[in-house]
Amino acid sequence: CGHGKRFVGYAQLGERLGSRGQYIELVSYHVSAPYRGQGIGRRLFAAICDAARSLGAEKLYISAHSSRESQVAYRALGCVLAQEVDAKRAANEPCDVQMEYDLQEVGEHE
């Protein structure tokens, strides 16, 4: 995601997960600190959601960093605790919070 000629954020999707393959993993999602609070993150999240939908996913799966800032940001986007936790990801990052975002509902960010 760019702002003028500056690179200010990025997001990356990963592999399909879940008992039915209903999830696609949000591997990374970041907006540089000076550009936060300007709506860039919401636009970036909307774009990555569109990409996930185009791949046929029902939900994003997020192994979210345990920091308060990360939790607040994901919850503000409409993310909730994952209904189906991926054991491998939970074991690899035991302090992370396993979350999801329902791609079938239009969130406030879009």
C-alpha cells in the first residue's frame, strides 16, 4: 500500500486452513506507525479481504500478536476469536491470539 511515493503498509495471504478449507491465513498485515489512524489500514484490510474472497475463502484466519495494540486494531476491524483454532499455529506462537474475520459479512471497514 503506498501513500504518494512512500511504501507505508502491506498484507499477505497464506494457505487455506480449517476442517473445510473455509479459512485463508492472513500471514502479515502492517501499516507503518506514522501512517496509522489515517484510514490506510482499513483500506488495506478491505483490499486483502477482497483478495481472500476472490480465492473462495469464507473467513480470514489470523494468528494475532498478543500486544494490546494488535488486539485493539483487529477487533476494531471486526475480527473475533477463531471458532476453529489451528493447532499448529497456536503451538508455534503460544502467546498469539487466534482470531478470524468473516468475509461473508460486510464489515464497517468496507
